Amino acid sequence: MQNAFVAAGLQALSTMPTPGPGTDGLRPGLSPDQVSPGFLGFLMTAFMVIAVVMLMVSMTRRIRRVRYQAQVRLPGQDSPDAADTNLATAGEPQAGKPTP
């Protein structure tokens, strides 16, 4: 059944005429230089530019925040949970690990 649909689709695509160099789809009296995307195209482009700028600002803030947090950490700390391991080495057993 599925092969029949594929065959019918391929048949339809192969029989469609391809546009020639003389048929450009423009109304009579228009040249390709006179066609523009219009106001909707401008709005979509402006929206995309604003969205990309906002994403870049957000990404810069997040990267800066991570960099500052890394600078503030103590030299012996490798991760935020390193403070717990420092306490465990001081004699307190760590949760979830067997004590020797």
C-alpha cells in the first residue's frame, strides 16, 4: 500500500513541467528588479535580528556569571560540592559513603 503511494508521488513529480527561462512567474509589466519582499519580509527580518541580539546578550551574561563564580571559588575547591568533601576529610562521615 505504501509503495503505491510512493509510486504515485514519483509519477506526479516526474510529469510536472519545469519552468523555462521565459516563464519567471511575474505579472506582466514587472521586471525582477522591481520585486521586493515587502513589509512582512522586513518585519520577519527585524524580528530575527532582535531575537539573535537578545540571545547573544543573554549568553554573554551567563558566561560572565560562570567565569566570576569560578574566580570566587577557593583554590582547593574543584566543584561546588567540594566543601562537603573537605568537611568529610576533617573527620565527619560523608552521607552515602561507608566509613572505614
